[in-house]
Amino acid sequence: MSEHIETIRAQGVLTIRMNRPDKKNALTTGMYRGLASAISDAEKDDEVSAILILGVPGAFSAGNDIADFLAAATGQENEPLAAFDFLEKIIMVEKPLIAGVDGLAIGVGTTMLMHCDYVIASNQCLFRTPFVDLGLTTEAGSSLIGPRIMGHHRAFSLLVLGEPMNAEEALTCGLVNRVVTPSELEESAMSVAAGTAAKPAEALKVTRDLVRGDRHDVLDRMRHEMDLFEERLKSEDARAAIDAFLNKGK
Ligand code: COA
């Protein structure tokens, strides 16, 4: 397990916290592995009936670690992007997945929310997916599930144009369920997760499965996007954007 992923089990909920505050919770290979493995553990654990994902105050996640993008683009990382297993897990997750989001939710920090069953955001949130500006393309199955959640026009401005969205806009377009203050966030998110976990188990599972529907089409789209994403990572546009970020301030 990555040192930046912490888990706690209480009230039938496995809480998974992304905890790399100095880098605004940018997700490294190790963190993706830690997240995927924590979700697997939760699925196998009979004492766990719901999963809660949290970040740190001010940063849910700044997205994929950009230095890791460089490693993938320059062939230093030969295996498929580590995000793959994590994304597969959250698309197909068998137990209710709840997120509590404060502050920055960039890139996969936004797209992972499309696979959660319930999202609580603080009023200080900023959702943004600057994939195209980085010379990249959208990921996590978001090109399919994003328009389903928010409609084409909103999905175009978020996923293609990279326009930022605040918490109220995210609430209006259906990306989040509820907006609270930052100080209320974690308690509210835990209350939803524990309340979900306390429901009659079989009825919860059957009803969630019906409402969530078969997600194999989203899984297939995520795999296709991943191929395109890996190709884009090797492009000159992506290299220039990655270099610019890594050399900022120099
Ligand atoms: N990958 C790697 N490091 C990241 C990161 C990322 N995605 N996002 C932030 N960081 C690092 C910064 O490099 C900085 O490190 P340093 O202190 O060693 O210089 C630290 O986190 C704090 O970030 P900083 O940029 O100083 O904070 P900010 O509040 O001014 O801005 C962001 C925050 C998220 C707006 C800005 O860091 C950013 O644009 N990050 C990239 C987001 C992104 O494009 N993600 C990929 C999406 S596909």
C-alpha cells in the first residue's frame, strides 16, 4: 500500500483517503495501486458495505502526477498506465462508492466522480479536466458517462474545452449530489456512507445494481480511451505541455 493512501474501517464503511497534500494529491503509480487494492479489499470484506473516498482539505486530487506522465511518454514505464486497474475497479465496483470532495478536483480527480454512486462536495470545489490543453484526451470512460450524467453541452465544455466548474454548477449538472461547507464535508460524507452501509444488504445490492446498470460499455470505452491517451502522451503537444508544467518557475 502506498504511504499516501490511508484506510480506516468503521460503521460498515471503508474510508480511503488520498493523502499527499504537498503535491495537492497528484496521483502516482503507487497511489493508483493503493487505491485499487483498497477497493478490492473492501469488496472482499464482509464487514464493509460501503466505500468512501476522501482527499485532504483543499485538494481532492490534482489529477495524475505529471512526472509520471513524462515517464510513460518517454518509455521509462513499460507497463500500462497504473491508472488502468484503478479505473477498472471504480467502473465495476460492487459496493456503493461515495466521495467527499473539497477543493481541487482536476483530471481524474473529476472523472473518477462519474463512477461514484453519491458525491458530496464542499462549496470550495473546483472541477476541471484540462486534457486537451495538455495535448491529451479524456479518460476513465468519461467520454461516455460524462454526457450521460450532464448532457452533451455541459460535457463538451468540461471534457473538451477544459472549462472549470464550481460546486453549484456541478450540483446543477448532476455531477454531485449535495454541496456543504468545507467544515461539514467529512462528517456529511461519513454520514451518507454509514447510512448506506446500514441498509438491508441484499435489497441494497439488488437495487443498486438495477439503478447503476451494466457498465461494460463504460469499461470498453475506458479501454479505448486509454489506447488513445497513451498514443497522445507520445505526441509533441503533450511533451511540450508536460515540460512546461515541470519547468514552471525555473
Ligand atoms: N502532478 C505533479 N505535481 C503536481 C500536480 C500534478 N498533477 N499538481 C500539483 N503538483 C505539485 C506542484 O508541482 C507543486 O509542487 P512543488 O511545490 O514541488 O512545486 C505542488 O503540487 C503544489 O502545486 P502548486 O501548483 O504550487 O499549487 P497551486 O494551488 O498554485 O495550483 C493546481 C494547483 C492543481 C491548479 C496546479 O498545480 C496544476 O495546474 N496542476 C496540474 C493539474 C493537471 O494538469 N493535472 C493533470 C490533469 S490530466
